[in-house]
Amino acid sequence: MTFHATILTLYPEMFPGPLGVSLAGRAQEEGKWALDAVQIRDFAIDKHRTVDDTPAGGGAGMVLRVDVLAAAVDHARQGNPDSPVLAMTPRGRPLTQARVRELAAGPGVIVLCGRFEGFDERIFDARKVEEVSVGDIVLSGGEPAAIMLLDACIRLLPGVMGAPSSGSEESFENGLLEYPHYTRPQEWDGRTIPEVLRSGDHAKIAAWRKSQSEIDTRSRRPDLWERHEGVRVPSASGAQRKKKDMDQ
């Protein structure tokens, strides 16, 4: 099954962009994923191909019209009826690695890229559009965020990454940041590779890596660490309860 991405955008020339090179570009050439960049203006209803209007209630900027957006989404769904529709917006739910894995395991995605002040709110309920944010930042449009989302999905598709384990030992996969990496030269600028990584003792190396992941997550991303601890502790207590029930 080929993963199919449909991008609804005012700037289709921005695609594939970075997705046309490296892992993603090679995977596209090999048919592991496909891309359609669709011009939203093609669904405008007037001769000027108008896609936006002034915000109701007044205010700065312009808002993308719901009738134009709905027509674009309906068109995309005809070719990809089982693909979720995602709108890239800072008002959305933060994108997680878990959600990326869910998307990568599916048939593809339809991505709606915003511009101006954003979308008419009615599109989300009327067409079951999922709002997604890639961070607490504001971009000039949803296209860079869409490229980021697709890159995260494409690299997880079967056969895209060389080593099957490459995707399972990275940051966020286990609720922790990834451990530090080193390579030759062994000594550089007075700094050496940690001795444990040169020991050849795989058990010690695994323990060191796990410890470093926990230390870095706790210090750099206390929010992740708090969630990780919240999952780990109930899981441990749940396992103990299960064992106790089996002993009775």
C-alpha cells in the first residue's frame, strides 16, 4: 500500500520541496509514498478566485472562506476517502510521535494549510477536520508545518529507513529524549568518548544510555519527564496488582 498525501494549499509550488530529496525523495521515487499538491483557489466561486474575506466582528487580516475550504476538502476526500484531514494551525493539539505513528500506519493524510488569520471555524465540525500544531510558534502559513508532519510520517514507512531499529530508539518513542551519541575521533579538543561506550559491554552500554535518557529528559524537558513518570508508576503498580490477583 502506498502512503498518499494530499496537500490543500495556496502555494502548491512549495511541494515536494525538502521532501523531494534524501530519504523522503528516494522513497517517493521508489513508490513508497505519493503526493498531490492541490491549489485551493481552484475551488473559489467567483471570477477573481477569491479564497478569503474580512473577519466577522471586525479586526485585522483576512480569514479563509469556509465554502471554498469545504469544496477543496470534499474534492480531496473523493480520492482518499479513508485518510484523515488535518489542518495545520497553532490552535491545534500538539503533534506527538505517537500520533505520527498512527498516521504513518494508515493510507495517508489530507493536509489543509492555512494562511492569513486562519480558517473559518465552521470547517472543523462540518468536515471533521483535526487541528494540529507543530509547536508554540506562529508561521506565515501551514506549508512548512505540513512538510514537517509528512517528513515525520514518511521516515516511518516500511523500507524507508535503512535500519529497522533506527525509528525505535529515538527521542519521544519511549517517552524520553534520546541518549547522547559519539563517534570517532576518540579524543577531540581535550574531550573523550565516555569510557563505557568503549568497553564492549553491551549490558553496561544499554544501562548507561537509559540513564542518560532519563537524566537529559528530567533536566531539559521536565514536562516529558512528568508524563513519563506518570505512565511508568501506574504501570508498575498495575503489574503488581495483576501479580497479586494471580497469586490469590
